Amino acid sequence: MGELVILSSVYQPYRWLAPLLKTQLDQHWPNHPRMLVAGLTPEEAGSLPALPVTDGTLPRNWCRFMREACETLRAQGVQFCYLVPEEHPPIAPCHVQHLNETLPRWMRELNASYIGLMGWDRRRPVDRGKPVGAAYPGLHDLRTARGPRFQLHPALWSLDALIACLDLILSQPKQSPWAFENNSRKSDAALPDWVKEGCYILCGAEMSATPPTPLRRNLRGLGHFIARRFVGLVYRLPRAWRRPLWDWAQLDHFFYNGPFPLFFGGVMTKGQINPRYLRHLERDRASAAANAPLIAAIRAQMLPEQRA
């Protein structure tokens, strides 16, 4: 049934986003791998291709239903999956060749466990590790970074590595997505060495379907330099000042143009529609037209005071 799939973890209260993710994938990623959703009952999934939960009781254990879904995929012969949460659909044209061919090939050649699609050249500073080499343009190895960077932004995973991380978290008291990120990425996490040593992150500018011009690339580099200095300054300030300055700089809310273009903050924030996400989608006619079904659905879900 294919060794590569797209697996979407769906938080039950956000289930309205699951069909929109498929719509966005069909729009922006032609000929994408088979997509499957996890976390929903058959009734909730409806016509969506799904790996239904075995226990529909709410609230649902994210790590447990993801582990069950991964086991089903492993039995089908799947080796790699793009893990795409329901609130992070692509919002601009994807680079189909890189997603369908280049990145899976790199996974095999490097025996990689993970390649993050939210790359190191993002606005928000990140420990970028070291370049892998000319054969892998823009790809950085995170072994020398402060622990592996397994994040729940869209990423390409080895299914066995994802299962190893889920098993680790299932052995611990807290089993939420946040516990998954916080604990599996620690350098001393009880994970196989090949999982911790096979963690990579790409450069969006190198793999985007619409790469930046040389001028924009230089401006982006300058922006990254300023952002790193700004973050260093913010952490020296009193705690009460940090969040307002962080929000002012929009370090949690920005568009990232890589092979899978997305908005860092996601559709939802603190259980409500992210207004910055909607503003970005409606920034010009082309974006609004390309994402019209998503925009309409988001507006339908907004609270009355958000629509004003």
C-alpha cells in the first residue's frame, strides 16, 4: 500500500479541521501520498480515510491513539510518514518533488529518524546544528544541537522512530503532545542511539517551490541575525516584559515558506481561532483565492467578538 504516507493526528475538538487538511493537501500538494487521520471514531471521521480509535471515550490519550495508528501502518509495510497535525495544513504550493522523492531518499541514505519541515531558517531562532554536506543542500544534522529536535510541526518521520518516541512517553505519567515534545527531544532520553543521532532539519529557502530572490535571501539572513540578538535581549529582561515583547516581534506567528509552506502558530491558539493566521491568509487576493475553503471554515468557527 506504499511505504510513505501522510498521518494526521486530530484533537477531537478540532475535528472540523481534518477534512480541511485534506482539501488543502489536494490543492497545494498534487499527487501527495496517501493521507490518513488518527484520533477519531468512524462516525467522526465520516468519509475521511482514517485509522479509527479503539476507545472513543473523551478526553483521548494522544500518545495511545497515535501508537495504535502507527502499529497499523507498520503492519501495512509503511516505513515513513509525514506527521501533519490537523491545524497545520499547507497554505501555498508545496515542492512536490522534494516531498515525494528528495526527502524520502535522504531518509534512506542517512538512516534518518526525523527531518523537520519547519526549518532552521525560520524567523524564530533555533539551534540549527551543523551542515550535512553538499550532497544534501541546506540540511543540518542536529546531533550537536542541545538535544534532538523532535517537534510536532509537520515533519518526515521514520515510523520506527516515531513508535520509539511514543513508547517512551507511554511509559511516563504525562502522555500529552506537549509531554511528547518536551521529553523525547532531551539528549538523555531513553531512546535508541540511531533515533537520537538521526535527527535533521532542512532549509526552507533551499527547498521551496517559490525560492526567495538573492536580495530576499540576504534580507532573511539579516533578519535572523537581528532576531537572535533580540531573543538574547528579551531573556535578560524581567519575566513580566518577555511575553509582550515576544508577541510584538511575532516570533510565534509567521509564515514559513519551505517545501511544505505553513504558518508557525497554527490555525488555533489557546483553544480559539488564531487571528494572525486568518490575517495572513487574507493578505492578498491570490492567497485568499487559493485558501478560500479554509478561510470560510475558519470564519464560521470564530467567536462573535473575533469576527468584529
